Amino acid sequence: MNPRTSSRRSRILSLILLCPALVSIPFLPSEWVDAVFFSPVPVLSSLPKLKKELFSSTLVHRLEDPYCDLGLRFEYTIRQFSNLSSDKNAESLGKSLRSSFRLKLVRIYDYNFRSMYSSDPEGPAFHSGLRLLGLEVPRSGWEEDTEKFLLYRSANGELYFQIPKEDGERIVQESTGAKSTYLPREFSEGVLYWAFRKTDQGYELLETNLDPMSPLLPEKTKESIDPTQREGGEVETHALLEKFSKPGRFLQRPVWEKMIQGNMEIFLAYPRKSRAQEMLLILAAISASLLSLLGGILASRILYTIRAEKRYSEREDTLKMKTELVRLLGLVRERTR
């Protein structure tokens, strides 16, 4: 066999055997490992846990901050106006806020703390607490300024709204009570939740995106009435949710997932695969990883053997060449004598 042909065939064979090694774990970068092996297995990802924690912390913050819903209503009104950098549009926004919320006074300041609109003609030209005293207001947050007014900063951080504190308390007082049909932005795909606050008398229902009359819980019948309108109804609903949040059998997932944040308890239910399906996905991913790993080890071993044989064949060819050269030199020497 021609040495060149043999060397070419060995190279082609080595490339063919190298392909399985390229898909094994030792030869893959981390991005490929995540994309190939772990993206089909959501249970191995920490994203659901992070989403639950983000949702619970956001919900608790919103329920504990009495002015949070008022800020959301402000943002809804703000989005109806464009190009708020002009004083004319800011004036239209201020008049809309004053009429919508029945405010006695409203002032709007830009990001330089300059007054863009004031329902009070004798209002200051800039906000002294923001410009001179270094008052800081977080985005979508409320603070009480030095004049005992409520100060709200827009979500984009470019506008500040000043309203009387008594108006803010009045709006909050008008919207008290258990809330429903609230759809959180973080969980918008089939997520259900109940939020309770622990009190001395039991548990108080703060908010839910379910109809309280819905017979979602097995023990609730069609004759069930709104738990917020019945004595002991909130405690009964909490007891049912607590019951169905207990872990069941090994392959049975609880209906509700309970999360505790301070004196609040949140019960979540969202679409998830069963534990049996998740275990099958985990086993499939582990099996594929092990098979790929074994294939890579075998391919690398065969490639090492081919390279070793190639080195031996090259040494043999070199030895034959040296032997032939010595023989030719011997013949030349004999002829020259």
C-alpha cells in the first residue's frame, strides 16, 4: 500500500472518530452544555425559583406600601401622554391628574427639579428639597418631602409629582379592602395566587386574582359565598389552601405552593409538569450526557491509538529509508575500491 494513501486514510478515519468526541461533555463549552443538555429540563434551572421569589417580594412590597397602587394609577395616566418634556403637555397631564383623582393641588417637576406645572399659580419655581436638600425618591416610589407633601417619581425617573398628603390618604382609604383580578406582570401565564396577612383573629385576605366564589378548592361547593363577606370565610379559605399545600406522595405535587414573607402568606399555583415527567426528563438528560461522555472517551482513545500507530509507521518508514541509504552507501563504497 502506498504510504501517502495510508496516511490520507488514517487522517479521514481520525476525523470521523473525532466527531463523537466533539459532542461529549469534556469537549463542550459551557454555553453548549446548557443549550444541549439542560434547556429541556426546567426543573434543573433556578429560573422558576427566582421568578417565585421576585413575584412574592414584589407583591409583599406592593401590599405593604399604601401608596403603591396610587403610583400604578399615576403611571396609567402618564402613559396616555407623549413628549412630556414640554410644559404644555405637562400642563395637560397635571389637569388630567387633578380631575381624575380630585386633587386639591398637583405640581410637576422635571429631572432638573424645575417646576413644569403647578395648579397653584404662586408655586415655587423649583423643588427645594430635591435641589438643595438632596431628597432622594426611588423610581415608582413615594416619599414625604420637607413641606409634608407626598412626592412621587415616575417609572422612567424623569418627572416628579407633588400632591397633598391628605389627598393621598383619601384615595388609599377609598380603595381599601380585599382586591381581586390583579394580574402580576411577572406571572401572566396561568398563575393563581392568594395573599393573606396573619392577625390576632386569624388570617385576613389581602388580595387574589381568583373569584372568591369560584369552586376551585375541592371542598367548596356551588353554594359557597364570598369569604370576604362571610364571618370566618377567610379563615376557612386559608385552612383549605393550607391543607392542599401539604406535600403528598413521592410523585404527587401539592396543588398550592406556600411562601411566607414576614407576617404574610402567599399561596401560588402555576402550570408545571408532574414530578414523574420531570424525573423522566432528568433521567433522559443524564443518560444522554453519559452516553455522550462514553462516546467521547472511546473516540479519544481510538484517536490516540491511531496516532500512536501512525507514529510507529512513520518511524518504520524512516528506519527503512535509513537502512536503504546505508545499503546504497555500502554499494558505492564497494565500487570505489
